[in-house]
Amino acid sequence: MPRSFLVKTHSSHRVSNYRQLETQREINGACSACRGLAVPLLLPDKAASSTPGDPPLPWDRTSAVCPISLPLPRTEEARGASGPDPLEGSRADLWTGRAPSEPLKDSLNHLNLPPLRVPPTRWPPIAGPDGGQAPDRLQAAPGGLGRPHCHKPCHLRAPRCFTCRFCDKEYASLGALKMHIRTHTLPCLCSVCGKAFSRPWLLQGHIRTHTGEKPYTCSHCGRAFADRSNLRAHLQTHSDTKKYQCNSCARTFSRMSLLARHEESGCRRGP
DNA sequence: CTGGGGAGGGGGCCC
DNA sequence: GGGGCCCCCTCCCCA
């Protein structure tokens, strides 16, 4: 069973757009693990800010969340040369207090998050749909991250378990719970594009998409990849034996996802 | 429909 | 206990 399968099984739960999760970010402090991560290159055009005079955007306020230093020259020419930023509206929504865009509001409703406190001194208020304060989704539980005891039937056989107050997942240790909590709070923020991640190394991998760094090289063809997993998947293409076989037609595939898509499309060839 | 690259996610393990 | 890293996975997109 895939490990990720344990948490999110339905595609409807997948958050492919980080606008949906940005409001969940841990507010009351920077992610210490992300300190020191830097992007030593020019900002791509798509990361340029909006028009001058607009309120400052997240990447201009690195002190707000994760203080990832970004000593980048950002000229007005670069700002002006870029086209409209598809994420601009949502970013501005989150950091300026303007009412969230409709997709963002829908996402918030979809997430159905429990409340969590937002310290007003560290985080700009997010306007709700009616122009008032947004629903208080980030309010922390009194005195902790989660519920230290189960008050319902618990699937863990541990004498004590910790339940995530965001999604009711249960963990045998507080450390495991804290790690899980990060997937809700997303404390690691990319100062280039504003995307948020649960862990520093995820952010590092994302930063490579900005830098173009590809440290993983295929020993067969020399092709480079930014992500080890993608290299591993690529290595499968060099393999004669494909791991995943269709039960109906015996075709083999290099990836489970390809097999799944093959079966979903309706394999009628038979064995 | 298929193959593959790119991006990102989660839990577990080790130090 | 925390952080870094690993492994395995999914989803999206394009040719």
C-alpha cells in the first residue's frame, strides 16, 4: 500500500493549486528549518510582482512566514515586462486583506478546516466573503496541536494516541502528530512564488524549479532531473522488464499510474 | 491511448 | 524530539 495512500485517497482531496491551502499556513512564526534556503538567481518573469502601487506581495514580506532570504535584483523593468500573474489575485487576497477570490473561497469551504487562531500582529487579516473577517479557521486548540487522548473509538492499539484536530488522523506519538500537522500548516514558504510546503526539503525541491538545478543524472542517457523520484521513474524507461502488468492483456507498464490509466480506459484485449 | 517528464505529497527511518 | 533524507506514490500535462 502506498504510504501516501494512508492520508489522501481521493483525487478530490488533492490540492493541485496551493491557493487552496495557503490560508492554512502556520502563522505564528517562521519555519526555522527553512531559514537559509535561498534562490541565487534572477526571478523568472512569472514571479514578478503586480503593478507598482499594489500592496506588497508575499515574497516582498519574507518576514511574514518563512524567512527564506531572496537577495534578488528585482527591477521595475522585470515587473513591467511580465504578463498578468495567474496567481496574483489569490496571493493578494491572502496578504492584503482583500476578499478572497471565488475559487479560494470555494476551496476554503471545501477544506472544511477546524478553526485555528491567527495572531493579528503577525498576519494580515483575511477578509471573509462578506468583507468582514474571514472564518477563524486557524485557531489553535487550547494548549496544543491536537487532542492528546482519544474520546472516541481509536484504531491505534497504543495506550495513548494523539489525534490531529484538523483531520482526526491518529498517531501513537506526539512527534508523528507534529510531523503530520505540518501537512496542514504548510510552514515552508517559497519566497519566489509564494507556494507553501510542509517540509523544507519539499521546498528545496520546488526551488529547483526556479533555479533549473538538476542534480540527478541518468547513468544511461545522461539526462538530468531535479527530483530523485523522477529519475527513478525515468530509469524504468531504460528497463526491459516493466514492473506493472495488466491482468487482462498481460501488457506491462513502467509505472503503476500508466497501468491504472490503461485499465481505466477499458482494456478489452483479454489475456 | 500511451509513454514520459515535471511537480508535489505522505509516512518512515536514521542520525 | 527534530531535521534531513528516502522511498514510493499520485496527478497533470504534453508529445
